[in-house]
Amino acid sequence: MRQPSVIARRVAAASVSLVVAAGAAACGPKDSDAKGSGGDSTPHKGGTLTVLNSEPQTDFDPARLYTSGGGNVPSLVFRTLTTRNRENGAAGSKVVPDLATDTGRPDKDATVWTYTLKKGLKYEDGTPITSADIKYGIERSFAPELSGGAPYLRDWLVGAADYQGPYKDKKGLSAIETPDARTIVFHLNKPEGEFPFLATQTQFTPVPKSKDNGTKYEEHPISSGPYKVVKNENDGEHVLLTRNKYWSAATDDERKAYPDTVDVLSGLDSSVINQRLSASQGVDAAAVTTDTNLGPAELAKVSGDKELAARVGTGHFGYTNYIAFNPTVKPFDNPKVRQAIAYAVDRSSVVNAAGGSSLAEPATTFLPNQKSFGHTPYDPFPAGASGNPAKAKELLAQAGYKSGLTITLTHSNAKNFETSPEIATAVQDALKKAGITVKLQGLEDNDYKDKIHSVKTEPGFFLAHWGADWPSGGPFLAPIFDGRQIVKDGANFNTGLLDDKSVNDEIDAINKLTDLDAAAQRWGALDKKIGEKALVVPLFHPVYKRLYGSDVKHIVISDWTGVLDISQVAVK
């Protein structure tokens, strides 16, 4: 789920579209939690699962959704070539086959990827799913009227940069071949060892051309998953799903599909959602949320109640909150000033401002603390949990600011405990001890995003955050530090304006690797190399804490999404 990058321009908010959390070695719920509370803990088929969310499930079209791993609610309806492994913790960060028989077969330089579909795949109307349907599903995602999904394919596929989709260009993409009904071949511009991760995006959902009615397709998309859409009201505020009788568990190792019905209710206030889940009355006893965390006050209340505490799922998602510098703005053009700020930061106070140690974990690396990202522990400016103002003053003196300096910190006024006033004030207080006077510039969220993501208006010192499109160092480091991704006349996310040939070359070299464990080690080493440049100061990784109803069982929370996977849960 991440902020929009030059490669992927969407705020992480419901899978990686959810603005949420990441953290140290990720963990799912304890075994007792995973089995539910009280009575028969064995999951059974049947019943209705209610989903209580704050954000509506808008644009319910596989072309328009920005998801990773297939998403959460979308994954119940849309199957993709590959998907995330539906297991707790680190095991859940693996990519596994979905519609395909494997995760893809690359040629020797990873520029050609071949997939074979499983036998017996069917849509909700009983017609067979073919490779041509997947090709068409991808092609329609290029249509301007269906924009919104991840634009990697436009960058990666040969000849796709200017393609306008099948409504305008019926020839389609020659970079995607379908030699027979079960085979699909992708030709890429450059080596991409992580193509199996990309194939989890909903753009890889099969769409039968005969059923495509353009922008109205979202009202009743044709299901390839265990559930079909029977109601979609007010652009995703109320989505009702029932069983797709043609889905077969024999072709799907990942989705359990225990409930008979999934009823998604959105547009609710977060406090109302948590109150309803806490009370667990009526239908709310069999309810979950996929986008609403417990806040600090709510968590304090829940922690004091043994029954409620047993109904809290804890998860971590690849996400980092940090301070960003624009080195073209004085005094941040001086590395010693940036280093001084890194030493002065009090991460313990920042963690407290983010809701405390249960909701945030201190960060000294840009990469999240999960193995799949290639996390390599390091701290280029070790200042302990509370900062080192004395070392900061020493570096300021070396930079020519013996008497201190005054700077402005730009932040959002959104109450998100990430880039908001609470975090900004904690940074302000810490830097004051080092002789740095920080003036706070709070902006409305849209103004804040516009300002920090434009090269022309980017401030010198501001709060930022980033989440990965899939659990790897690539979509974490490349958008922020690859010099070729600097956009001068559009949305720019390389805030440090770093254009270092050695960094760019290493990104290319790692992208060629199909051995993802070997790639992860090199992403970790690259993170350390970049970190020493002090272009960012990592602050913390958020942690998800989410309630679920008393009748909900079989809780699975993976490191891929960090949230309860509704494809796994059962209800009484």
C-alpha cells in the first residue's frame, strides 16, 4: 500500500492502497487469536461476514484499482496470475501462483516471462477463463477512462508507453502474446526479476471482452474468484458479495471462502467502526475492518479489557515515516546540517507522538524491518533513542552555525499521526535542545502533497512517508532515490533529487536478479549506502492494531499487507 511514486502514483490505502503501518519483524496474531475466541475454534463454511470501513471501495474495476497481492476485498472477486501467500507474518510476504501454474518462467535475462494457466478455470457464468482474457484485461487498463491502476506495465512492456487501450487501438499490445488458450507471454523493455510481484496487481485479472462495458464494468465486474458482486451502491459505499458457484477450491490454494456472503459497508467514521467492533452486537459480532486502526486512546481502553485485547490483530506493512531534505535549499545543501538534524532527533518522543510503542517502532533504516525488503540493520548517525544534541551542536559548528540556526519544517494538518502536527512538534522540541529553532508550517493535506511533490515548490525540510507496492526493496528505494525518476514538471518523489550513477546502476543490476533472496541482500546494502548521504532521516514504522468481531475466526495477517486477510476468515 505507499504514497504515489513516479512508477506508482497512488497513496497506499487498502492493500497498498491503505495508508497504514509497517514495522520491525512482522508478526501475525498469536495462535490463540488466530483460532478465534471461545467455543468451537474450527473454521466452518457459512454465514455472513460484515466489513466496516471508512473508505468506500470505489472504482471496483480491476483496471482502475491500485492494489498489490490482489487487494483485500477485490481479491474475493478478482483472481490474478500470481498472488500473495495467505499466511501469517513473514511467510505471507512470498508471491505464489494464482490463475497460473507457477510464478512465471523467465528467459535468461528476465526480459521475457511466460505463464501457463491452470486447467478448469471458470467465470461466474461458467464460461472458461483464457489467456486472451488476461491480455485483454491488461490492455483495457491502458484506456484513459479506466486510469488509476499501477502504471508499471506502461513502463515495462515493449511498445506500451503510448498505448491508449483497446477502445482506441484495437490491435492491442504486441508485447503480450497468447499462443494458445492457456499460455501468455510478456516481452519487457528491460530485465525485471520481480515481474511475479507485478503479476499480483488486479490489472492481471481476466476480463471477457464480450462482457466489457467500459466505465460501467465496475457495477458488475465478471468474477473469477470465489465471490461475485450482486450489489454495488453509491460507488462502493455498499458492496454485497455472494458465492460464485463456478469457483473451485481445487484451482485455488489461497482463498478459503468460508462465509456465504460478504457485506461491505463503507463511509463510516473510524470511531463508530471501533465502537461497533468493540460492542460486537448483532451482525457486528461477525464483522471486521480492512482500513481502520485503533487510535492511542482506543488502544489504551482495549488493552485494559482482556476480552477485547484477545480480539486485536497486530500486523506490519512495509512502510516508513521520515524527515526529507531538499539539498538545493539552504542550509540543507550542507551535509553536516543534515547530519546534525539526524543526531538531534529524539525517536522516543516521535514514537510517543505517533501513539506509543504499540503503534509505532523507531526506525534508523529507510527500508522496513522485514527480511523480504532486504532490511540490513544500520544507523549512520547513532544518537540513541533520545538523540544526541551535543553531537548535533558539534556538527552545526563545523557547518558554520556555532550559534545555532532557524529553519522551517513543513507538515500536513491531517490527523494521521504520521506527517501531522504531533510528529512535527516532537521534532521541533528535540531540535531545540541542539540549538536549532524550528518554525512549523502546517498545510491542509492536499496543499501539503502538492507542495512536497513538486520540484518547483518542494521545501527544504518536511515530513514524508512511503509504503511499498510489494514486499521488496525495489519499489521502496527506486522511486525515492533513482535519479532517472526525478520529474521536473509533474509529481516528483525523489525528494532528495539524488542522481548518483552508482546508485542508478545498482538498481538496474538488482532488478535483473530472479533470485529474490539474493536481490534482498543487495537492496539492504544499497539502503545503507544511500542512508549515509543523510538525504532522509527515518523516524518510525507504524504498526496496525485492528479489532475484529467476537464471532470472527481464523485470523491471518501477513507481512505483505499487515492487515487481516478477509479471504481467510470464518464466522460463526
